[in-house]
Amino acid sequence: MIKIIIGDDAADNSVIPTKMRDLPPLPGTWRTLMDDRLIFEVQRGSAAGELEWLVNGRPFDPHTIAASLRNPAGRTPLAQPRKGSFQLWEIKNGGGGWIHPMHLHQEEHRTVIRNGRDVTAGGDEGHPDDASREDVIALDPGESVIIYRGFRDFVGPYVGHCHNLAHEDHSMMFGWEIKP
């Protein structure tokens, strides 16, 4: 049992740093993964109003590993990386005028390209979070973001979903899995 007593206001001595610590460099080989990247597009479905939100044209099925849209190499790989591997994933906002904050569970990622522009040297002015490690992609209407992800520690099933709860609740999710 704990008793919490709220008393007088306390002084706030917190200070936001003027510079965050530098990120470790990305491996120089990340660009070699571009053709084999996994591609996921979030979009409004055909149901009336705000009732259906899809990833790659499909509603969420908890028993299915999502497949990528056709990538530049001509493949549609499953979202099933092996533990210890690294991949590029592209997330596209397929329209509807919405911002979709896409949350990819388990691993942090680094944004490498936003709307066709390499942001590894400092991010995008409108998205300063691109210059950090994160697990949510800020995806404005019509944007495309390519991220670099490592699958280092754990195996098992995970999901990616929109953090707009009405979108997540109406199927804007996809399943993926880290294989041993």
C-alpha cells in the first residue's frame, strides 16, 4: 500500500540539452539494400467514412505475416526478417489527407530517406525526429519514408500499426515476425 500526498509545487530545474549526443554512424552498405526493401502503403479502404484503414490494400489479419508490395527488385517478400539481419522498409502514406504516425513494434529504426531525399546527414527540417532513433514514423499526407532497421535481440511475432487509434481499431495494422 502506498499513500500519495500532493503538496506544494516543486521547482522545475530541468534543462533541455542544446545538443543531443551523436548517433552512431549507419553502415556504409545501407544503400545496397534499396532494391530489396520491403514496401508498405497505408491507405483508407472503400468502406464509407472512417471505417476501414488498410496496409497494402488489406485489413489486419492476426494470423498472417504481411507481404511487401512489389519492390524495385521485382519481389514481394514477407515481413519476416531473420534475427541478426538488417533491412530497409519503406512506409508510404497512400492518401486520404491524414497524418499516420506508424508505430513499428520491437526495434528502433533510423530514417534514411524521406520523400526521395537522403536525410542521414541531418534530417528533414519539418521532421527533426528523422535525425534520431525512433519506433514511430511521422508520415504526413502523401509522404514516403525509408527506414533502416536491425533485428538484433528477440524472435517472434510483432505488429506495425497507425497510432491514430480509430485507424488502428479499423485494421490499419500489419503482422510481421523475426525468425531465428
